[in-house]
Amino acid sequence: MKIRFLGAHNTETNTSGLMCLLIDERVALDAGSMTSRMPLAAQLAIKAVLVTHPHYDHIRDVPMLTMNCFLNGGKVHTYGSQAVKDALSGQILNGKIYSNFFARPVMDFHIVEPNTPFSVDKYQVLPVNVNHSVPANGYQVTLDGRSFFYTGDTGPGLEKCWGHISPELLIIEVTASNRFTDFGRDSKHLTPQLLKEELSAFRDIRGYIPKVVTVHMNPSLEDEIAIELKEVAAAIKCNISLGYEGLELEC
Ligand SMILES: [Zn+2]
Ligand SMILES: [Zn+2]
């Protein structure tokens, strides 16, 4: 699988984008900075959008993708929890803020349940509950025996989640630097210190630590986060790098 990072941050500027990963140019994980970074033909070629949770920075471009598909005879196959469906249908695509696409064939929404695997295109997908301030699922995506897991937004306390997955690559949020660790615990986000605890738990449960790529960094804190992640990688002897817009990874 080729994973292309369209957005890898928690805010948008001219140099940072909201969370959106594209697998083999076919399946999107979260829909933050998506349509602004894809030509129309590429948007129409997307087979599915898997959404982790209903926060704005993760669903933002679903409405625009849906409009583009509507105007060009396409269909948007969106996967997410009931909470994601409720947010999109009730708050945005409700006929007031934007068109009621849920009443039209262009929007094909599939509700996912944690720990219930399904197939999308040629991929096996397993949604697994993570610990965020609203209902949230990470996704393990598998093709030809190779897997990666994308957490979406999560705070600490992932032991249960680790019991369900065994990826070669872990794409995990680290929103803030260590001086915000109390904020991270409260608002359910990770810092390098909290990531270290979660990766140590992963090793206790699974016996290894996968290659780690962090996402959802606050751009203003990124330099600090990078220094602290180096210390974590050295301390627990694993491979950690920061994701960025334009990064392409093979898994
Ligand atoms: Zn977010
Ligand atoms: Zn969130």
C-alpha cells in the first residue's frame, strides 16, 4: 500500500493541512484537507472515505467531495460511526448549512461498529475504539498480509485497542508537546510523554513496537514535539518520525 499524507496537522495554514491520508489514491482516511489538495478527477476516483470521529477538522471536506460527486454523477461511500453520520446529516448536510445529500443517492453512508471488520475496495478494515472526547474509532487497514493502523484523535489509555491490532506501521496522533501533558489527559490527546507510555504498553501486549509516524501536531509546537519524540525513540528504542503534507509511505 502507498499512503500519501494530504494533511498531517490539527490546524490549517498555507503550509499545514487537516488530517487526510490517501491509500493508493483510492481510499481516504479522514476528510480534513482533502478536496483542496486533489484534482477533480482524483476526487471522483475515490472509492471510500473512512472517518474516525465527528470533529470538524476530520469531516470538513466530506460536504465538498459530495458536491463534486453530485455534480459529476459520482457517489461518496462514507464509513463512520453513528456519531459521524449524525454530525454530517444533522449539522452540515441538513438543507440549511448545505444541501441535504443524505436524501440523495450521491451519499452512501455505512455505519461501522468497533471490532467488526469489513471490506472496502480490495482492503480489509478493522475499526477499533480509541479514547477521545467524542466516540472515535481508529482503523487498521490490511492488504496482502500487511497492515497499518491510523488512530485518528486519541488520548492515553489504548491498552484495549492494542489487544485488537498488530500493524507493521502505526500512524498516531501527537497533538502537543510535553508541557501540555495535563491538557492532553483532559482533552484526550497525546504528547510525546504520553506516547511513550502507550508504546511501552503496546510492547508489553504485542512484544514489539511498529514503525511509528506521528500526525495531528499543532504546527506552533512542532519543533518542541520533534525534540521530545527523539528522546522517546532513544529511550524505548523504536523508530518514530513526524508526518507531513506530501509524505508518501509504503506499507
Ligand atoms: Zn482532530
Ligand atoms: Zn478530535
